[in-house]
Amino acid sequence: MTNARFTLTGSSTYVGVDIGGTNTRIGLFGSLDAPDFVYLARFPTYQSYEEQLHHIVVAVRASNIHHLAGIGVSVAARIAKDGCSVSVAPNLPEYVDRPFAEDLVERLKIPVRLAHDTICGLLAEKQFGILHQIDRCAYLTVSTGTGAAILLGKASTMLISSIEIGHQILDGNSLKCLCGQVGCLETFTGGRQIELRYGCSIAQITDRECWETFSDKLAIGLVNLAQLTRIDVVALSGAIVLKNQFLLPMLQEKVNSILKGSTLELKKAMLGENAPIVGAAALLEISEDHILH
Ligand SMILES: [Zn+2]
């Protein structure tokens, strides 16, 4: 596949950047055929947009590689529809509406692509992980928030979209979500919202009842997702899933008992914390036309 917006050079060295709410990681990829990279830098994510930009540029320049083919950036934030800036970012408010892609292109003189971290996670799992060769699938991250991206493909057609799975409304839920709506799934499944409600971190919750409620609600959210999109497989990631091994089988059982007429397979994502950085680099070989931000 070729990049629609930018023409890649003959070089095959790429940079992937993973900007999380807490940490930023920058990696150098010798090719896009494998999920292998070496670190160029790791630092706490700067709340200041200018400082963050500066540190990314310094790290990339310090690599001393003169023919980089491009830089792909995964951001823990919603990206504007044109794929060039951050549009919604409760954890990185100073980044909103700044010309992020343009600023990087101007300073580094290489092609730049941006995407929400769920899209990058999905791309990584599709290329190198559990979603390989699956045409209708999703990537779900269950962590501070509950985010997802879906991929619907057939032959040479493919559409990847970031979706607001955590902000679907559940019937009878009167809890107010941090997004301002009442009744969102994330009021039950978002680490941050659970912490605010119970006054302790989700890691400290051992009560079986709490996990039953958590998985009941998330199973409904997943069944809704399957019915609306007709996806076959979901790769699950995020701290809450990865640290609680019992959760995935529990969810699968509940999904199986609700869903009729089709099946939905839940699988643990394979690339773990590397998924966003690997997917960020992988963005460089996926046409921007295939991605709905
Ligand atoms: Zn919400």
C-alpha cells in the first residue's frame, strides 16, 4: 500500500512516537515488516505543547539518520477529522487545535501521520498480532478510559475508525460520565471513574460483586459493538485487562450468553504496551484514505 498524502522516499527507516497521557516513547524502525525498534528517547509527556514538540524534534534529529521515510505518531487523544491535529484531549488540553502534523513536517522535513492510540493499537495487532488476517475486528483498551477502534475490510477495501465505545449509553444507567453525558458504559468500566466513585484504585478492588458488575456492563457494550458493526474478533488490551487474567474468560462467557445469531471472539492483544508505538510507525504504509479519525 502507498501513502496517499505524502510520498515516501526510497528510505526504509521510520520513526514511531507513542504519546501517552503520562509517558512518551520514540522508536526507530529499520523496516515496517517487523514490530522491532530501538528507542531514540523516553520521557514524561510534557503538558506544554511547545515543549513536547521540541523534545520530539531533538530526539529525532539526534538519531543522525538523514533519510528517514516518515514519522508516525500515536496520541492518547481524539484526532481531528483531517488527521492533522488533536481535537479532544482531557489529559493534554494544551495540544488541542494546535497544527501538530504541520509543525512536525516543518521542523523535520519528513512525512508525518497522526492517529488516536486505539487506531495505532489496532494496526499493530492487525499487522503483527492477534488480529492478523481478520477482516472485521476491533481493538479495545480498558484502562483509565474505555476506548476502541474498528476495522472493516473486504478484499482491497478497508476502513479503520476510532469509535467512542465507552460513551455508548446503557439502559437504566443514571450515573453521570466525565464526558458530560448520563448513562455511559465508561461510568462502569473507566479506571478513572471507578476510582472517583469508590475512592480507591481499581487494582485494590477485590470484591467479586464489583467485577461481576464491571464485566456485565462491558459484555453489553461488546455485544452492542458486535451487533452494530458485525465484527468477528476483538483484541483486548489496557492495564485493567492485562492485570486481571480472570476478566477475559468472564467477559467471553457473558458475551456468549447474550449474543444470538452471531459470535464474537475476545482475545488478549499480543503486543502489550508496544502496540501504540508499533502501530504509529505502521501508519506510514496505510493510506490516510482508509482511516476515519
Ligand atoms: Zn461518557
